[in-house]
Amino acid sequence: MKDFIKRYAGILAICCVAVCAYTAIFVATKAYYHEHGSSYPVLESDAAEYVQLADNLRHHGAFSLATASPFSPEYFRVPGYPLFIAIILSLFGSVDAVIFVQILLTAASCFLIFCIAEKVSGSRFAAYLASGLFVCNPNTILFTLMVLSESLFVFVLLLSVYILICFQKSEEFRFAASGLLLGVSVLVRTIAMYMPLCFAILIFFTKQRSLKRSAILFGVFMCAFALVLLPWVVRNKVESGVFGISSTSAVNFYYYYVPLFIKNEHQLTTVSDLPQTEWKMDLAAAAVLQKESFAVVASQPLKYLQFHLTGIETYLEQSSLGYAWLFVFRPIYASNHSVFEVAAFEGTIRPYEHVEEFGMFGVVLLALMSILFIRKKEFFFFFWANILWFFVAAGPVATFSTRYRIPAEPFLMILASISIVGICTYGYLAVTAPRESYERARAWLAAFAGRIEAVLGIK
């Protein structure tokens, strides 16, 4: 234990400071709401549904959004986060406790980022930088202090990556444990359903093991992944007669992605201008919704692909401050100030939004540059596969909120930190040992030219 504390004293201190700072921000926000006759955290929309599901789990043993008997089964949400809330409410009886546990989870995620970054980069400075960028990120702070699943999801996902990369156990154990945790992350947010494809990059594209050995380990990973999901799939089959994890993807495609695509193609003012149908959220309807959605996509596949992938720069760079203002502080501020005062205050926020956007642009640029400095390229491709997956999975709504970027940010911070250390290291060498740096660069260019000549057959 003493050796552990000695080795990780720095990052543990950062985690403790983060817990204190986040708690202070939460208390201040709660006091601000209380001063204006409201309560925080705000339990509306997704947060209200999560708490309702948790209450029904606690009091009725049913996973349902119904407020009275009969408690019809819920198929759109998955049980991970509501169960997390239910356990905390059973122990402490307060939603405030949920926020505090999420603060602890964010601190734990900070520690995991440190360990992953140190393993990947071989630099403790890069590890400190990555974890520091993560906890100081306004987006991390915002969603840690809301009753939403992001903090739990990011922690479980990072724990899965940590065990796969850093854990000092047999390969079979590491891959089984990592697959198990990735399966748990699917039960928190279904966006992780196809993430084994991203993990396959790390498993197969390595020089340390044969293809056969990689295939066996991937099989172990997938068996553990499926094992976690199997009970929930069986529950859904029993309740609805259909095998499946959730109706989320079908519902999102039919009620969000496709209407937004049609709106874009026909230049409609709002999505509400489209013909409205009754919302169907159950698994039995999911197959029909998916079939109808794919029919629209298949009619114009290239146009839809362009539409689906448009906005990646917004997804990567947008500011979380505007979201925080719009959904956390504006409702209270607007109730006590005139429209003109609200507009004036919004004007004072915009420069800070631009600063955050510029900062995220720098992080993304540095994350791309990290391919020049990272020793094992498979980590670069694995991290970027995860980053881009969260954009592709969220589709057209990825630009609506920085919430969809949250799971990608740890990977962006790690890669950006590797670039910063690499640039500083090479800059230092260029200043302190210019002759050696020059000779090294010349040798590299000569070797590169030799390879080109060999490919082209030039003697």
C-alpha cells in the first residue's frame, strides 16, 4: 500500500483536489438554485426517466417508466444507470448522493487516464497532462454534476481499456475481464454495442502475438462480452417475444435521424413540418421502424451518408459552456431578468465559448499529430476508432450537444498529451543538441529516400 501511494502520490493528489473542486461547484450551483426557489440537480427529460426507473426497481422490482400498476416493461432504456441510481438511493436516500458518487467516479476515471497514458506514452509527464486536461475540461465538470449516465459510462469504458492495456495478469484473464466490462458499458449506454470492433484493432494489429493467438483471445473477449448481455436479452425475449438489447437504435433512426435527413433534403423549417406518427418504443416495433428507416436510406445512400457524417468538426470542437448556460443556468436567470438582460448576458458568454472551441481545436490537432510521436501505432488507431465511433453512432444529433463527445474526450486528451511531450522533447533536443538532431534528421531522410528508391526500382 505504501509503495502504491508513493508511486501514485501525484495523481492521487490531483484526484483529491478534483473531488473537492467538483463538490464546491455542485454546492454553489445547488445554493444558486435554492436562492431562486428551485432545486438542483434538475430532474427533467432523461434525468427524470432514469430516476423513475430507479424508483420502480427499488419499490416494485420492475424496470418500467409507469407511475402506477401495471408496470409495463421498458425497452428503450437499458438497466445499468437506473440500477446504479437505485443502489445509491437505497443506501443514502438522496439524489445529491448520486452526484457525489459520480464525482468520485470522475476522479477514478482521472486515475485510469493517468495509468493508460503512462503505459501508452512511457511518460509520466504526458500522463499527468492527460489526466489534468480531463478533470479541468468544462464538459467533464458539467456532465459529472448532472443526473446522466456519462460519468458511469466513461468510468466503465476506461476500466475496460485499462485492464486490457495495463493489467499485469495472464492474457486470457485480461481479455475476459475487459470484454466483461465492455458488456457492462453496453448496459449503461447502448452506444457501446459495436465497440468490440474498435477493440479488435488493439487485439489483432500487434506484432507481439500470432494471428491465431489473437483470434483465440478475441474469442475469449467476445464470449465474456456476450455473457454479460445474455440475461438482459433473455429478459427482453420473455417480456416482448423479441431478442434484443434495446430499441434505442431503431427509435433514434426512425424518429430523429431520418426526419432530420428528410428535413434537410426538402429544406423544411422544422422537423415538426413532417407527418407525425405515434411513438413506438417497444422491441416488437423496432424491426418495423428499422426496416422503414433503411428503406429511406437505401433510396439515397450517398446523400444520407454525407448527411450522417456532416458536422464532425462541430462534434469535435463545440463548446460545452453554451449547453451549460442553456440547460442549467438560463432557466433560473431568465425567470428573474428581462429578455434584454438575458440576451446581454449571453453575449458576455460567447467569447468564453470561442476560447473553449479554440482549445478543443488545438486538442484535436495535437491528437492527430500524435501518430508522429506514439511508439505503438495500434494505440493511435484504437483511440481514434473510439473517438470517431461515438460520432458515427450519434449521427446527425452528435452536433446537438457536447454530451455525445464525453466518452471520446479521454482518448483525445491522451493523444494530445503525447504530442505535447513529443514536441517539447524534440524542441529541447533541437536547442540543446542541434548537431545531433541535425544528423539524426539527415539519417532518417536518407533512409526514407532509400525506401522510396527501392519501391520505385531506382538504383
